[in-house]
Amino acid sequence: MSYPGYPPTGYPAFPGYPPAGQESSFPPPGQYSYPSGFPPVGGGAYPPTPSSGYPGAGGYPGAGGYPAPGGYPSAPQPGGAPSYPGVLPPGQGFGAPPSGAGFSGYPQAPSQSYGGGPSQVPLPGGFPGGPMPSQYPGGQSPYPSQPASMTQGTQGTIQPAANFDAMRDAEILRKAMKGFGTDEQAIVDVVANRSNDQRQKIKAAFKTMYGKDLIKDLKSELSGNMEELILALFMPPTYYDAWSLQNAMKGVGTQERVLIEILCTRTNQEIREIVRCYQSEFGRDLEKDIRSDTSGHFERLLVSMCQGNRDENQNVNHQLAQEDAQRLYQAGEGKLGTDESCFNMILATRSFPQLKATMEAYSRMANRDLLSSVGREFSGSVESGLKTILQCALNRPAFFAERLHYSMKGAGTDDSTLVRIVVTRSEIDLVQIKQMFSQMYQKTLSTRIASDTSGDYRRLLLAIVGQ
């Protein structure tokens, strides 16, 4: 099978390794064979869902603001934009406002603002003639803004290896798994220092040289988190995203945060390739699965996302930003009730640079940041999805840094989230994610991973992340 974009000649041939008696169960006959029976049909979903859910038991930051004291950026001066909103424990939405009077530190809308329809609510402030201001009140963004140095390009921690020899690497892996015991360090040295494309070539070379399936051999030698990490590294990127989405909706319950993390952060091309891969490899329609597993405004947001039709023009229309800010105010803070479709339309169609300008315009106009307003007007998964889009508009690496932080916060570690983000961003922007993690939490990502993991799993993660 092949489809436009990745890879040009289709996925590498990859005989599966189904559990005994389930050889023909998954994927459907005639479809791409990587990896058949993975996760085991009839067994538990893989990767395992953390028992405490995501984020860790520590929950989200308290209402005192985001990030933790001493974090990045520093708290705004009185009269400036509020800090990132405090949030409740898991289950009440990403950035959900506490019940009662609302966030401390946020200017509350006058009580009369909620008494009637939009026609009775004068828009506060507005812009005088001239260019759109580029800063929030007080010169502070409510969420870490991406430094200018980061916008010039992104960088992964894994680069294609120079003088790459797939047959030599295949031989190294074969020797590492031959005989008694396994030389895990040799496996780490190869896998962590090759690009995904090079890993696919190693896989093909291994089969050509030894007539055996590399992944099947690795599975027989590894277990637990180390096995999950290795399998993720050897999946082609589009397949891994499609597999993660399918797994998030498989069986009882839905892992909404996985759907949000993938569908609300990928580019148009990536999303379209994921949709095609999902259909060809699992014989299922992604949009139909989303509709059957979600509902209401969250369902509509995800359906909008999986169209892959967001405007990607990097030029900003400041007049449109001001108009959108006014529309969003009238659809939320400026009326009794919320016009959810207006939020969906703007956040699902505008480019990320355009949304950033809209957030700045909104803050000037409404004297409160848009993230805070979304927290007041929405709850649950749709709130989480809308905030993810806005956070990516402000600073995509900071969003992933925050996700990594909460995967390791509190009792236990959400290893599936940790593995997924480290693997999927390792060749894209993990260098910038590491920088933001240090600025936001005053601790390096490597230090945090080292304290939350162990053994070969820790060794491989640290080799990917780098010091």
C-alpha cells in the first residue's frame, strides 16, 4: 500500500507477530502487515493506560497561577495580564476554573455584563487607529511565548547518522540478542542514534540478512516500558500516530487526551496522512470512530481537526485578529451562555500565528486573556482541546514541556505519554521542548526523567533526549 507523503513507496514490508491463534485477526486481510496483532487482539490495550490517568496524581497547578512560583515567565505586574489560570484536579478539565467566584488574580467581569444579550454589553476598550499592539497588557503573555530564536526553525535531538550502514547495524543488533542474555547497551547505542527512516532500513536489512523479523526478536528479548519504547521507535511516524489514536478509542473508555495531543498539534499534511494510514492499516474511518467515541462540542472540535484544513499562511491579518477577538468576546464573556460554534470556527480554521495575534487583541480588548475566558466558558475535554490549540499558537514546545511535566508529576509515571512525546518530537522540536522545560520548571528534562525511570528504559530515554 502507499499513499502520498509518507513514505513515497509505501511502508516497508513488515511481517507481523500475532499471538497464537490470532494470525488473521488484525489488521484486515490485504492491508499493511505492520504489526499484525499489535496490541494483542482480545488482550488489554497497549500501551497500558496509567491507573491514575493523566496527569499524575499530583494534579494540575493550584489557583495561584501557572507555572509554579519561580517558573517562567515571571508573574505580571498588577494591572497586567493574569498568569496562566490555576486548575482543578484531573477529571475537571485542563484549566477548569474552580467552582465559586473564579480565579484569584483575574479581573472579574462586571455583574451586569451577564444580564442580557450581546446588544446590551458594550465591548470594553478597543483599539485606537494604528497598528495592532503586539503585547499583552503589562507586556506579559498569559502562557510562555515562544522566544524569537525558536520561531526560526525547530530541531530534534536525533539526527540521521553519518556514514550509515543498515547491514552493519543489523549485525550489531543480531549479536546483541544472540546467545544467553541481551546486550542492551548495544541496542541503545544503535536505536537512539539513528533517524526513524534509518531504523526502517535496519529492519529491512535484518530480514534480508537473517530471514527473521527484527521486531519479533526484540520483543522476545525485552519487556515492559523498554519494549514499548523500542516498538514506538521502530514504527514509522505516521503509523505510530494512527496506532495511538486507534488504541485511544479501542475497548471500553476513551483516552481523550491522546486524541487532543495528536489531532490538535499536528500539521495539515500530517493529519491527512494519519487519516489515510488509519483507513489503510486498520480498515477504519477515523472520523467515524471519533463520532462514535466522543460527543457534543468535543466531537465537533475533533472532527474539525481531522479535516486537516487549518489555514497555514504565516502572515498575520491584524484587522481580522481584532474582529475575531470581538466575535469571541461576544460569543462568550459578552453574553449569557456560550456560542460554542463561534469558538470552534475560529480556533479550528485560523493559522497559529493568526490565533496568537487574536489572543493579544482579545487581552487588550477584554482585559483578560483568552485562555482564562475559555476556562470560564467551557469544561472537560472540549476545554482541554481549545486550550491546547491556543497554547500551541503561543508556544508549541511549552505545551509539550507541560505535558511531559505532568506525565512525571505525583505518584507514578504516565509512561505511555512520556514515551509518545519523546519519540514523536525527537526529530522535530525536542531541543526546544527541553529548553522550555528547564525555563518552566527549573529542572532539566533529563534530570526529571532520570529520577522517574530506571534501568535500560531510563538509559534509552536519556540517550534520545540527550543531556
